[in-house]
Amino acid sequence: MFGFLKGLGVTLRQLPKKKVTLQYPDVRPEWPERFRGVHRFIPELCIVCNQCARICPTSCISLSGTRDANKKMRIDTYDINFDICILCDLCTEVCPTEAVLMSDTFELATYSRDNLYLDMHWLYNNELAYEQRHPDRVPQTAGEAKEGEA
């Protein structure tokens, strides 16, 4: 009987306190800036150095590129297998041009594993959606930095 009254006391003490539960699909939480969700990719910044694929502990990243007329490497394909990706953030840490970033997107539930192979077009669209959701967090490109200095 004492255990029941003790439990009831805990319940009654919690009733006047503010509720912290969110009605998730309708009300979304505000994620911190360094939240590690699905990758974002900016193809214009990628120099095809392959560091992200080399450091990946699960080898889920594959990319390829070709040289253009100016002898610069341009990205052709950038694919991530989110079936095995552990969202460790190592690929973003080693990227010298910050072409690979993390977003706050995390909902990748699907009925087929084939839908978890995402290419650079999907990742770039994720980047554009992230910029629309968080205009204050958009990284400054090199061209914008030079204009800001002048």
C-alpha cells in the first residue's frame, strides 16, 4: 500500500508542471546547429579529392570526376548508401572545401533499401531545402567573402 501512495504522490507532483512532450509530426523540434542528420552536398565546391570516401569507416561513399578544359576536376557522381551510413560526420570534417555538410534532415524511412542509395542531385536538393529552412546558417562561399571585404 505504501508503494502505491508513493507512486501516486510522484504523479500528483508532476501534474502542475509544464508539459515537454511535442506532438511530433505536427510540431517539430528545433534542432541545434551541429545536429548530425543526412548529408548536404554542394557540387560546385567539390574538387574530387576523394578524402570523404577514404575516411568513411563504412565505405558508403562513392564518387567520381573528370577533368574539364581548364584541367580542373569536376564531380560526375557522388553517391551515399544510407543503408550503412552511421552519420559519423567524418566526411564533413576532412572535406577541404566544405562541399559535404550535415543537415537536420533525419527522416529516411522507406519500404525498400534501394531508396537509401542517394545521389548528388538528391543531396544537393537537401542542401537547397536546408538553406530555405535556415537562411542564417548558410555557409559563406569564397566569392561572397571577397565581396564582403571590398
